[in-house]
Amino acid sequence: MNEFEQWVEEATAAFAAAHAPADLENAKARFLGKAGRVTEHLKALGRLAPEEKKARGALINAAKQRIEAALAARRDALAQAELEKQLAGEALDVTLPGRRRGEGSLHPITRARMRIESIFRSMGFDVADGPEIETDWYSFTALNNPENHPARSMQDTFYVDVKDAEGHWLNLRPHTSPMQIRYAQAHARRHAGRGTMPDIRVIAPGRTYRVDSDATHSPMFHQVEGLWLGEQVSFKDLKAMYLDFIKAFFETDDVKLRFRPSYFPFTEPSAEIDIMFESGPLEGRWLEVSGSGQVHPQVVRNMGLDPERVIGFAFGSGIDRLAVLRYGMSDLRPFFDGDVRFLAQFA
Ligand code: PHE
């Protein structure tokens, strides 16, 4: 093998050993660069006699061309390999099964609320919704709970930094009872001037707020208000209706109900409603689930109705409390922690 063949062979081997473009450029420099072997020999031609220069020059150039060709071939090979690697990385396996989008579910409190609504609807109650930011009048005064009355401190209320037309701070409603007034007023207006008025039967579920936070109290919680007013509505109706509701909600007939005397400014007499299961995990314990009472005559007047003609009862139950009992929980806070692992159990 002559000298030139040797160069070509060495260069081709060096190019083949290069697996990255930078290595290839280094190998190229060793042969074709300014100080590369081929270049050095071309420079050295100047010292030769013209005849010899011509012959040797031709041989060097021929070798140079072959080295350049080998370089170009290797460049193409590397570029092709790079492209193939990229294509393989981006390959799509169209036979793989698709990814499912995670399906959400209703919050357990929402489910409890919907359950309550459908039970009361089946008993002929309307379902009403009302504002969570209330005026002082609806939250307290109209409910026979005048300014500076000590009963106002039964609830530690959140106030809103805005005043109403009478100059009173607005509040985050501490109970759903304002809806008794709002709904009855609208009902009275709708039937004004007619001889008779159909009974008012409504529930108003929703969010309520109090400055209160422990295992059984959350600053934001849910209540469902109930109101049944008519010409002959009595505590007996409340008892029968509420017991039916409890049986339907907990899906058991093994439950008793009792009224325990209490005080609310807007009802007279007033009572707490306790329930006791006669079987199951909660068996044998009285559990408080609701405030209730006969609507106070002053409240009936504030609704725009005549307490000599209409009478009835109201109740306010804790939706979260009912849900805690139904799902057998000891703490209501997980309902509001927003941990999907907890919530997914109800899906
Ligand atoms: N609003 C009362 C409370 O939040 C409950 C209640 C409602 C009591 C209706 C009597 C009648 O504690």
C-alpha cells in the first residue's frame, strides 16, 4: 500500500470511529485542516522540482478527494442515524388503549342536599334558594331578634364591610331562617287580595356561616330551613312530617323522634329535635339534628301575614350533621378539606 492509500485508509477509519458530529470535525482537522496531514504535504510541494511537483501533486489531490468523499459519506450516515433515532423516539403506537379522563363526582354534602330536596319535594314542599349575604333585618330583626337583644349572641356572626340602606352592616347569614321571611313575603304578595291563600310549604337549603371551628363545627356549614304555614298546621304535623323525612333520609323505620324544649326568638314554643336509632351503629343514643318551633306571631306579621289566620312551624336542620350521621363519621372537617382521596369514596 502506498503512502496515499494509507492516508485514505486511516482517514476513513478515523471518520468511522467518530459517532458525533464534533468528533467527526476533529478527525477531519487531522487530515484536511490547516495543520492536517494532507495540507502539510501540499505545502511541502513548493520545495520540489516542477516535474516532480506535478506528479506528486496529482496523487495528493486524488487522495484528498477520496478523503473528502469519505468525510461526506460519514456526515450523511451520522445525520441519517440521528434522524432515525428521533423518529423512533417520536413513534406512536396506535394500538395502545386510550387514556381515560378522570371522572369527577358530586360532593357528599351536595348528595345529602339533593336527597333532602327530593324527599321534601315528594311531601309537597317547594325548594327555595336565597342570598348568603344578608341584611340585618332578614337575619335578625324580622326574626323577632331585635338589635341589642341578648339572643343575637346565640350566633357569633361574620359581618361584611358594607352597610345596607338602613345603615346596618351586612352579614354572612348565620342560619337559613331569613329565607322563612323572604319566601313567605313573596308568597303573601303573590296571593294578596284573594280570599284564601294556599299553605306555605318550603325548604331552603344552603350555606351558612358562623365564627366557630372544631371537629363538629365549621365556619361555613349547611342548613336546611323548613317552613309550613297554613290555617291549621300544628306541632303534630311537624312531628309526623319530620319523622317521615328522617326515615326516608336514613332508609330505616327503626328510629324515634323527640322534642326537647329550647329557645329561639322566632318560634314559640321552641324545641330541639332529637332522633334515636333503635338498631345499627348509632343505636340507643339521642342525636340532636334540628331546631324547630311554632312560628312566633311577630314573625308571621313581619312576613306580611295575619297571625290570627295563619299558624305553623319552622325548623332548621344541619345538612352536614345529617351527612355525618348517614356516613358514620366522627368529624365533619374532611368534608371541607378538599382531599380527593376522601371525597372519591363517595363517588
Ligand atoms: N335558625 C335556628 C338555628 O340556626 C334553627 C331554627 C330554625 C330553629 C327554625 C327554629 C326554627 O339554630
